Amino acid sequence: MIQAVKEDGVSKKDTTLALIFLVSCHAVVEDTLIFIPLGIPVWPLLVIRLVTAIILTMVIAFIWNRSEQRKGKEVTNEHSYHTF
């Protein structure tokens, strides 16, 4: 991943979102395998954790996009005031 960021010019935003996803589900498979001998149903556990990681990443991306849009509007508004 570090090599791809350096060579392909992946944006800071995309890198951060990928890391958020990886951190939020980094041990999903391993943890699920630990629960098998305990008799805990693993499919619901696996699905819930993956869906949670996806939703978390999507929410953060949405908030980040909204923040960028607002900053863009502020810069545009400030620029338009200075042109008069």
C-alpha cells in the first residue's frame, strides 16, 4: 500500500479511507475463527463486522466530502467579495 501511494500518487483522502476500513476490520477473519470452537454462530458475526466497517468508512467519506464542499464554497465566496 505504501508503494502504491508513492508510485501511483494515491490521494491522502483515499489512503486515509482505506486505512480506516482496514483498521475497523483488521482482525475480522481471525476473530471469527476463534469463535468457531466456542459454538458461536460466526456468519452473523462476520457479516455484522464487515457491514459496520463499510458503513463507518462510507460515513467518514461522506462527512469528508461535505467538509471539502463547504470549504470550496467559502473560498469561492471570499474570492467573489474581493472582486467587487
